[in-house]
Amino acid sequence: MDRAEALLSAPGSARRLLGIAGPPGAGKSTLAARLVDELAARHGRQPPLVGQAPMDGFHLPNAELRRRGLAGRKGAPETFDAAGYAALLATLRADHPGEVAAPSFSRVLDEPVAGAHVIGPSVRLVLCEGNYLLLDTGDWARVRACCHEVWYLSADADRTRPRLLARHRSGGRTPDEARAWVESNDLVNGRLVARTAARADHLVDLAPVDLAPGDAAPGDLDSDLA
């Protein structure tokens, strides 16, 4: 919390971008929401000083994934519009004087939703959470370069697996389908993400205040444990 407060309260008028990276199911959305609430409790909500620009809003649409033959890899780095995300963060870092709209992701629709987050000129700190913020390949390297600081949220497979299973069950998969997807896709992606942890500025572990599987409401935008 103190590190986020330092970024928000840094001298000068420039907007700061704080990244929160980590494997699927680590609790990145939970941490981002907690920071928004705690900073708002200190500084007030109007005008907003903290905004969000999550990576998950840049999932490629399902139709495009099918066209590219990537539907079975949804959630892997190549199934996101990394260039589009980097462009958005560059605009935010440049302190765009007007409102900037950022997309989100609906677990109900299983699709990105345009304009779910509106970042106005009063926002001094933008929380950018997602799996691949610390990747150093392709357009993902541009994403990391836009963030003033990136935290890595640690969580091993024993902790994330139950959350991921609950997520996919709530999305309509059978127990066997959920288990197959988690083992062959989510945890594979998680191992790739774990190899990027050394590039983080700060390591975070939410274990003492964790949410149990199923606590998050699966119908909300960005509501479950990302």
C-alpha cells in the first residue's frame, strides 16, 4: 500500500502507471480492487485519482481466435492484442488531457467489453493488471516499458488450481472439462508467467488475506480472481 501511495503522491503532475503481474488465479484483480478502495478511503473518490486499465480487456474476440486457430489456447500471450494494450498505456503515460476509455473482460460473455473503464484527467495513478506485463518479447516489452513500476503477485499452482477450477465451473464447464483446461492451459501459462518474476520491482504475496474459491461474483466485469 505504501508503494502505491508513493506513486500516487509523487511530486509533479505526471500520471503514474502501476502494473500488477502474476499467474492466472493469483488474485491480481482482487489486489487492484483493494488498492482502489484503500486509496479512495484516503483521498476520496471524487474526482477519481485512481483508475484501472486491465490487460484482460485486450483478449482477442472469440471469432478472431477461431479464425487464427487459437481458441484452444485462449489466455496464452498470443491470444491478446499486446500492441493495442501497449498503445493504450503509452497514451495514459503521456498524460492525455481528456478522457481515455479502456476495455474490460466479461466472464459471462467470455468476450472483451469496450469502454468499461473511463480514465479522466483527474486520475494520477492507473492500475494495469495482467499475466504478461513482465514478458520481454514482442509488443509485451513495450507494455513493461510503459509502467513506472510492476509488482509480481506470487502464487503457486497448489493455491491457484482450486480458484481456476471454480472459475471454469462457474463459466459452465463440467468438472472434467475444467480440470483439463486448467492443467493443459492455465497452469502452462502460469509457469511462463512465473519465469518473469525476476523482472518485477516488488514481490507481493496475498496468502494471509486470500479469498476462497467461489467468493468472487462470476457475473461482474473483472470480478473474479485474475
